[in-house]
Amino acid sequence: MRTDREPRRRPGRSFIGATVAVAAAAILATACGTAPAPGAPARPTTGVALDRTHRGAPASSRAGAIAYGRELLASLRLPAGARKLSWPVRVPAGLDPTRPAILSDVVDVKALYRFSTSMSATYRFLLDHPPAGTMAGAYGQGSQSGTVTSQFADFTAAHPPGSIFSADVNTVIEPAAGGGSLLRADAFVAWYPPRGSARPINPADYTAVIVRWQHGYSVTTRTLASRQAVARFTGLYNALHGAPDTVTNCPGVMLGAGRNDYQILFSPAHGQPRVVVSPTTCMFVEVSIGGRPVSALYPATALLSSAARAVR
């Protein structure tokens, strides 16, 4: 799975190659699933769309995503003589981009260009000149009855801003009427939603952190009672983002000898709720506060690493 998406296939198109970034998915073989919306109970699922109760995010998040999308399109390297066209009422057939597996909290900043160069020449130029700060993603061609009708090249932002979950520039090229080629470029930018009911916690309200590691049929538990340890783990938890509204393709829960799970329990001072955090290798973090499942968070990388160091 991704947090960085794996491109979906377009009907009638063949993929020549792809580079898919996977966020630390090989750290452990453990349970994983999709993330619920902020404010909704965590309900582990696999390979399906997520339910959401919120419908949008702060205006600054959307505005920031649009601004970053425009920045990505401005970094697109194009053949000499490129002419930007006004966005048409009806987009020419065949210029459909690969859409990321993000269901909401995403913007699509798009542009249309015309070139005197042929479709193949434009395609080769894009592959040889990826936008600055991006990694090559999927690329290939579409065909009908054995004839190539379009070609596409997708790129993923290597280091998006901290508020951005994912950012991709997806391009599609086809021959233009009268000669030359048309190129559609889409910058899909998804931002992190609010944390919802998974509120931050104050390290002063907790006396210890208990790390539980279930490996195979064995369980190892470590209690960390120092203020430094409590501050470190609460800091990692408080720094997490709201879980993105995306589709995952994670394996099911590993049981028996293959099981490898972590739980982090924040032991409260008097009058405070117990917080249980379960990071998964799908990068979603399941959270329970006072025995009640709350919104999932993201990403799990730092919590997994710190939990592993604590018990090994």
C-alpha cells in the first residue's frame, strides 16, 4: 500500500514501468487497514474506501494545497514552443489522468498545452526532464486495436510540505488535430485532515508509558516511567496528523507465529483517561481514549521505531 499511492490502471492502457514509494511498510508484518474519519470510531477494514464524517478541512489547508499544486505545475519541464491553452468546456477524449486513491481533502490543479512536437517526442521529453523535486512514477501508453492513442507519465513529489499527505503531477499526451500533440497535466495534492477526536495529551497528566510487543506467541512488555520517556512518546503522539481519506491495500492481520504487533499505553495520573495507541505498518495509528476508539492518526513510522527500540 501507500501512503504514496500505487497508480490505478486505465482501461486499455499498458504500464511500461512504475516507481512506487512505500512508507516503511516492511518494518513489521502486522495488522493494518483503512482509517476512519476524524470523530468516527476506528473500524479496521482492508482494501475499501473509508467512511468520513467531516466534509472538508480548514480553508488554509485547501488554499495551501492549491498553491502547492500550482507550484508543481510551474515546475513541469516542457518542450520548446509549448503553448498553454484555455481550459476547454469539453476535454478531448482520451486525456484522462491517473487519479490517486484519495477520496477527499484533495485538489486537482490542471492545465492543457499544445506542442508542435509529436506525441512520442513530447512523451520522451517528459521522461527525460522530470519536474524538479519529483520522482518518476507510472508511465506507459494507451491503445485501441493495437494502435497507440495516448501516452502518460506520472511524477510524485519527493519532499512535500509537512501539511501535505501526497502530491503527484500526472500527464497525458495525445496527437492534436492538425499535427503536433496535446498534453494535459494534473497536480493532485492531498492534505492531512484535522485530528478530530484524537486530541493531543499533556505529558504532565501521565506517569508512565507501557510498550507491549506481541511477537508470535510471546508478549514482551516494558514500562517506561521516566519523565523523559513519557515526554518523548507523548510528543510523538501529539505530532501525528489526522489520517488521510484513502484506500489501502494492506494484508490482513497476522496471527500465530507470524504475529508482530505493538501497543503503546499511556498510564494516567488520577482523573485522566488512559490512552492506548496502536501503530500499524500500514502507517495508520489506531487510538483509544478512556476505552473509546477515536479518530485514527498518521503516520506510524516514528512510533513503530520508538516502540521497537523500547522492547528489544
